[in-house]
Amino acid sequence: MNLRIPGPTPCPPEVLQAAAGQMLNHRGPEFGAILRRVTDGLNWVFGASRDVLSITTSGTGGLEAAIVNTLSPGDRVLAVSIGSFGDRFGNIAAAYGADVQWYKTEWGEAADPAEIGRRLDADPGIVAVLVTHNETSTGVTNPLQAIADEVRKRNRLILVDGVSSVSSIPCPVEEWGLDVVVSGSQKGWMVPPGLAFLYMSDRAWAAYERSRMPKFYFDAKRHRDSLERNQNPWTPAVSVYFALDKAFELMRAEGLERIYARHREVAAYTRERVKAMGLKLVPVDERFASDTVTAVWWPEGVDGRALARRAREEFGVVLGGGQGKLEGKIFRVGHMGWVNREDVREALDVVERLLTEARAAASA
Ligand SMILES: *Cc1c(COP(=O)(O)O)cnc(C)c1O
């Protein structure tokens, strides 16, 4: 099977083998050593000088942790949404009682840093900006560094959903002055679902001290205090830690710059192929097209759902579909984590073949 959804993504065989290891005491020294190594690996990839926390939960749990650990009910936040994951981040804040102001773009567009600056100037009461780095639903990567500059200039917090970017697209959290950054194990990290990663800056920890949103399982301080003893506060997804420990070996051998270059190269190849088929990308401006997932409009007159079903049933190629209002209208090709050009070539060959057949049938 060629799994080309944007997460969970395929894992290298040696990572799966590591995940199959026997259980051990999650409060004992063997697991403690693994947790320490994994945390060092996270710090390396995030570009963080203080420990990145790992929490047993999905990416959405990580987003919830970002909110409850820095905000209080009634806090005004600017939720920048360019797609369904941006909506989700803002909706979590609203669920916990934040006063959410929305800046939404058309789906397929990136956010405009200058517009964010204007909205912050117009509303000094906004304490934090929520933003998606890589919007997986539309295949658009926001200009995060420029956005962070606007937010920092005005001294507000910037909370980032980096679930489908960190480890595959550069996101040096301290260099860019980000306050909270969340990622998720099943996207670009070459491991199964089960862990979310949470970076918090000194400013975010200061905000933690003020924050009054309810928290228990996701309480960052409990996680930080346990980590000092090389433990998690609760029983962690031990097998995913085994997997991640191995994945970091592979990532260190390849090197971050080469990992980023591989993602850029595979993404460029994907875009060239779909354009050569006469298909249109969902990203309106290709400069903001994602290096981890490519979103493509199904052409007029082609039943995309039927085509995707044939790709899966007859060729074992599993494409991502559209989410929310894009359902049935687009397909997505995931290319993050353990991926090379051949994986994508095989999937796109199948799409091209089925598309040619469908177009011939439509014109017959
Ligand atoms: C996948 C994803 C999430 C949600 O992660 P889950 O693990 O499904 O909870 C959030 N944000 C982005 C950008 C994602 O790609």
C-alpha cells in the first residue's frame, strides 16, 4: 500500500521494529534514558534551548495544551485561520472561554503578515495570536517568520500549530521568537500517532503563571516537573517513545538541512507533475505551497471520489481527501516524514492513468 494521506504517514521498518519492543517500567532508569534522548532530539529539531515537552495525546490535544497553559477565560485572541485546522485552533480557545477575534482568508490563500499587524494595532486588547504554520487542509504554508515579527513588535504572544511542519519544514522556534509551538508524532516524525510536542518560551511560561484556564492532564508544569526526573506525569505511550528514539537516529544521520531539502524537492516534483496533468493547485500563490502536503482541485466533470476509490482498490494508492467545504472537490498528496520522490511518482502515475481514462470516458 502507498499511503499518501497527510498523516498518519508511513514509518521506516526499523522504527516499527523498535515500537514492537517489550514494555518496561515507565518510571525506571531505562525509560528515563529514552525520554532524555528523545527530549534532546526534540530540542534539536525545534531549535530550543529549554526542554520541549512531549505529551501522550494527538496533535489536537497539543493545541488544547497550548491554549490552556497560556490563557485565561475572557482573554482576547486573534485566531488566524486559512483552513480547517486554523478553525480548530480558534474553536478550542473559544471552548475554554477566550474572546476569539477571527482573521480568516479564503481557503487556498496564506495569511498576510501586514494585515495581522493592522489588526493588532486596531485592538490593543488582543493578548495572543493563534496561527497555523502549515495548513494541512489546503496545502498552504503561512509566512510564519514574517507573521512572528509583526506579533513580537507589538509584544503579544504567538501560539503556533506546527503539527504538519516541524521536522519537515524549517521552524526554528527561538530564532523566530515563537512562544508556543505544537507538533504531532504521526506527521513528519516518521513514527505512529500518540505523542504531541509542546515548546513554550520564557514568555509563555510567564503567561502560564497568570493563566486561569482549567487544566489537569495537559498542565505543562506537571509535565516539566516530571521531566526533570526523566519521567512523564502520566503513563506515556511507551511504544511511540521507542519508535521516536529510533527515528531520531535516522534523522541525525540524514541531518536537518538534508531532511528539509528532501521535502522541498519532493514537493516541487509533486507540483510539477500535477500541473503537467493540467490540474490546478489549491494554493492560490505557489510561493506559499506546502512542502509537506500538496492539495489539488479535481477537474470539472471528473468524479474525484470514484477516482480515489479506484486508486485505492485497484492500485493500493491511498490519497487524502478534502476536509469540510473542500470534501469531494480536492485531493491531497501527503509527502512528509519517510518519503522520497519514487513514493510520490508511483502515486501520481496512478492518478494520471485514471484521470486519462476518466477524461476519455467523459469525452466519448
Ligand atoms: C493533523 C493536524 C492536526 C491535528 O492532529 P490530530 O493528531 O489529528 O489531532 C492539527 N493541525 C494540523 C496542521 C494538522 O495537520
